[in-house]
Amino acid sequence: MAAPTRTPRSSWIEEGLRAMGIGGPDAVRIEALAQALGVSKGGFYWHFEDRRALLEEMLDAWEHVVIDEAIERIEVGGGDARAKLERLFALASSYEARGLGGIDLAVREWARRDSAVAKRLRRVANRRMEYMRSLFASICASEEDVEARCLLALSLFVGTRLIAAGHRGRSRAEVLARALRELLA
């Protein structure tokens, strides 16, 4: 007789991230995740001690994707700093389509009421800034210019989805692309 098949740990994490991206961390409920995965909630406890353990692993997975995996994808393409920044901007723009924008916003909201999540969010932001500093330093004349461009780039990545204003006949994508080109000028 074959051993029963267990839902992989990664499936619980992915489903938890999907739920969080839609409804924040409060939407990450074991029973709801089990239902979405089409399994019993008992299988959850094969992988995680409790909900908090799942939330920690979800944050680990989010951080890995938005930092480690992103940098790896950018660096593997080679090229100079400008080419890498262009890939970084394109990758950041693609995060909305992959559902990562909602997760990012949910983590930010969660960080407002949980100091451990706020600490992790600062670490992620600092890692993003350090990577961009390393790239902008190759194309900017001064440290002040490097820091300003990094702040503007990170602000665009984070804040664009929060702005409801129109752009006088231009699409958000067009305006964002122009803003990012200006950062590379």
C-alpha cells in the first residue's frame, strides 16, 4: 500500500502568500488555506507547529523572492550598471502581474502593528537600497546623487500602486517608464 501523499510545505506557503496578498495576514487562516488547497487542515501540522510558524516562513519566502531571487535574476544577465538597473526596473514592474505587489502592501500594513515584521521590512528595504547603491554608484557623480536616485527608485516601486491620480491621457505604465528613464539619465 502506498504512503499517503502530503501537501507540500511550499504549497501551504504559496497559498498563505496568495491569501495575504488579498486580505493581509488576518486572511491567513489554516482552515481557509486547507479548503483552498483541497486538503484537510490536519496536513498543515505535518509541516508547521502553528500559524505563527507558517507566517514566519511566508515572510522568509517573500524576502527570498524580492531580494535574493531578484538580485540573482538581474546579475545573471550581466552587463553594466545601467543594463542591470533597467532589468531591475522591469522586474519590479512585473511584480504586480505576479501578485507580489499585494503581498508587499500587506507586509507594510502588518509592519505598522508588529515590531518584528517592521524590523524585517527595514532589513528588506535596506538590502534593496544597498543593491541599488552599488549600481547607481557606477553612473552617478556624487554620493548625494546616488542616495537621491535610490530613494526615488524605491519610492516608485513602493508608492506607485498607492497613487490614484490620473496622468492626463497617459497610462500609469507610460509615466512610470518615463520616470525610470529619468533616473538613468
